Amino acid sequence: MEHYYRELVSFLCARLGSRQAAEDVAHDAYLRVLERTEGEQIEHPRAFLYRTALNLVVDRHRRHQVRQCEPLEVLDSDDRWQVPGLSHELQLDRRLNLMQRALDELPPACRESFLLRKIEGMSHPQIAQALGISRSLVEKHIVNAMKHCRIRMRQWES
């Protein structure tokens, strides 16, 4: 299914108007497909992947629409904007430590690709050039890192 990646990103880029947003949606789509279909054979993998990606685009659009419609007064009463309590901070700190543990388990190039993308916001070609690897390998590293971290976080939090 990895060979559909570039095609999917181009398809999404035309709809979202941003390569970065398209790559993010494509990563999320791959993760969802991989999580849902572990061990299962998909009859039409390309169609399944595209349908998943389009659903994510619709979800993204809906979230954006809701954000635009909220009046500013909502921010005053919304708990998300208040100073978090100590237990909430401890939970976030614990999750951050677990994420760091999961990232530490990854091979260096995989971890670095993921961090350059998610923390530094670098594009796939920029990461490929910085690490001296192919763009295709960068894409695989990022998808594998996301899948690994999600699996490990679920294991440790349950």
C-alpha cells in the first residue's frame, strides 16, 4: 500500500491546498488503515485508503467550521483555556515520558525522520536531504514511527 502514498498526497493537496496538510492527512489515513486491517486482507486497498483519507478531510473540515463559529466569549468559560490542575499536568507529563520511551525504541533514522517532520515541521524532501536518504524511505519511517508510538502508548496506558 506504500506505493499509493505520493499519489494520495497529490490528490489530497489538490483538495486541501497545502502539501503539509495533505501529508498529515495521508499519514493519518495510513495509520487508520494499518490499525483497522492488521492481519486482514483488503480486497481493494487503494479505494479503502482513499475513502479513509477523504473521511479524514471531511472530519478536518467539520472541525475547522466548528472553530470558526464559536464566539469569543466561549473562551472565557472553556476549561481548555484555564490553568490545568496538578493532576492534569502530571497526566500530561506521564504521557510525554511514555512517548519519549516509545520514540527511544525506534531506530535512529526512523526517530529522526519523525521528529524532523512533527517537531521541526520539515517537508519530506527536506528531511530526505538532511538525512541523506530517499523521500520514499522518509515516508516509510514516519508512518512506522507513528504506528509504533500509537501501539506502545496503548499498551502502556491500558
